Amino acid sequence: MELFVDTAIVEEIKKAKELGIVKGVTTNPSLIAKSGRSVKDVINEITTLIDGPISAEVDESDAETMIKQGIEYSKMHKNIVIKLPLTQDGIKACKALTEQNIKTNVTLVFSPAQALLAMEAGATYVSPFLGRMDDAGFDAKKLIRDICEVRDYYGYSTQTIAASIRNVEHMNIAMLAGSDIATVPLKIIEKMYEHPLTTQGLKIFAADSKKK
Ligand code: E4P
């Protein structure tokens, strides 16, 4: 399973890169707004930091404009993936961009039926939102498992990106459900290193090493 970092803050991406285990980046309009910079500005800088898939989300709602924006973003760098919403227009744009060999990430996926539409349109990735499923009381593990089962049964090559990861438990769900990728905020990646028994074990080893 691969880890992507879910942020548009360049300093966080630099820190994530230093950890040596992050293979890609996802952004969305809310994360871009938090960065206080333009999409193009941020995405351009990210391409100099991470050599892997970088999702840039369109901010238009009709297929024609999404396609134009997608083509424009895709020209910025070979690693750009166009993130599109799961709407009728988003799926049309996904199909059109796929036909032009542009990679896509269909986002805001909350059901296997939605995922099927994205896969049928040739999506490179689908992003089921674990945290938002959890907030609304839905079974996020089942969602990812079902999407993977449908994908494998019908032989699509679309990969799942478990998104909206808010805590380490969401990571456990994504891993155990068999997601191909999880996109994770830096602070949660950092938390994944932690365990009280690791901290306790380190203290014991440090104390014992002084007894030599
Ligand atoms: C990433 O692709 C998603 O846009 C992001 O993980 C959403 O996270 P949120 O539900 O915490 O806003």
C-alpha cells in the first residue's frame, strides 16, 4: 500500500518527503485555500519536490470547462493527475481526459455504484472518503472492500485512494480493507510512528545502555 500526503502546504510536503515513505500528493480546493496560494503556483512547486502522482482538483462544474482546466493543468507536468468530482459532468470529463491519456482521480466517492461509474469512465484513481463516511455513521471499511471487489470482479485497473483520513484508526481501516493507496495529512503520518510501548521500550533501552 502506498502513502500519499494530503496537503497543499509546501513545508508539510518537504517534511513528508524527508520521511522517505511518501510517494504522491493530493490537494483539493479547501487545502489550496488554506495554503493561501493559487492552484498553479502550489502545484508547480510540488512537482519540484515529489516525483510521483500529484492530484490537482478542478474547480468548475460543467464538463467542458473541467476538460479545459484538466488539459491546462496536465500540461504543467507529467505527474499531474486531474481530480474530478463524482457528478455527471465530472464523469464525462473523466472519460474525455482518459481518452487523451490524462490521468484522473475521481473524488467524493461514497458508494460502490459511484465508483463503478468512475471506473467505467477510465479513472486512474477513485477516492472514497473514509472520515466523512465515519462522520455520517456509514461503514467506511465495507465501502473500500466493496469497491475493490467490484473492481477486481470486472477487471478494471482503477486504483483506490483512501481519502479523508482523520486519525490512525482510519489508516487501519484503509489498510485492512485493502486500499491500494491512502492519502494522509502529515500530522497523521507522524502519529503512525507512535505507540506507547515503543516510547516505553525506548526509555528502558536508553536507561539500560547507561548501565554499561
Ligand atoms: C483528498 O483527496 C480529499 O480531498 C481529502 O482527503 C478530504 O479530507 P477531509 O474530508 O478531511 O476534508
